[in-house]
Amino acid sequence: QPADEYTFIIMVIPVGDYYKGGLEPVDGVIITDFDRAAPRGVGNVKVAGNYAADMLPNMRSKKQGFPIGLYLDAATQSCVEEFSTSNFVGIDSTNKKYVTPKSSSVLPSITNKSLMTLAEEEGFSVEERDIPLDELSTFDEVLACGTAVVVTPVGSVTKFEEDGNKKYTFGKSDETGPITKCLYERVRAIQFGEDEDKFGWNYKIN
């Protein structure tokens, strides 16, 4: 049963780039033979089990040359849900849209919420909704976002199928897109105190 008492501990350590190369696009693969989290499960909370489910598929994907995996919804395998350890964001620059999945199986990300706020300031409409798999072809930028990485540009996502592989490519797949770069630089500038923190995101701890 759950413990009656808990100790809340914050540990702060310096870290390097989450992915090799820093802010450079990585190639992703759609995971079809494993599910990250089930409906009505604990996918929307920060528990170790959510990461354990990705360990084997992540190892296999890396051996294939894909440092990041993209999971679909467990019930229908038809909608985008989340990357291995990060939220999914699709950018439609033509229609000025910032699109991210809304699902009870996706972990709410404070980084994603921050990016949403900044995207709206940049004139984008923010849409939290189901994202059908085929909609991937409409995005000119895709990024994975999370606390440790802030953003990781995703240059392409491949789905392996028996009758041929399907590869979704986003913009110039070997370059970080301008919107991704803009959002990343704005978040980091606020974190480092270089830009005004008008949203009240930073707290000084004595």
C-alpha cells in the first residue's frame, strides 16, 4: 500500500546535451510492437514504470539508428501520443499552428506548457487534440520537448510496414527549423535570466 509519509527532495546537477550533437535534428521511429502506456493507466503521471516500458524498444531502435521512438495510442494505434521520454509537438508554419496531443496517457509537461505560451506570443494558435498518424505529413517541424532536453528537433519519423516503409520528413531534415530554434532560444534566455521573466516562471531559492 502507499506509504503514509514521504520526503520531498530536490537534487540539482549539471548535465550535458540530452542527445549527441546538441540542438540538431534526430531521426525517430514509430514503435508499433510495444505500448508506452495504456488507457486509464498511469501514463499521465511521473512514475518509473512509464520509462521502464520504453527500455527494450529504445535499445532496439538505437541499434537501428533511431535515437528516439514515437508511440501511438495503445487502443487504436492510429493517433500520435508521445516520444520515448518527451512530449510531441508538431509545427504547421503555413497555418501558424502549434499542435500537441491531448490524451490521458500523456505526461503533462511544464516545458510544453511554457512553449505553448511562447508560441502564442509568436502568433501561433495552440491546439491540444488528437493527432491522426497521417497528419504527420502536414508538419514542417516536429520537436520532442521535456525538462532535461527543452526541445529536440526531429528531422524524420519512419514507420516500418510489411508492404514498405513510410517515412515522414519535416522541413530540411538535417537542419533545426526556425520555429523550433526560436522557441528553444526564448526558453533558455528566460531560464538564464537573459530575458525578462514576465510569466513568473523563475524562483530564487535561498
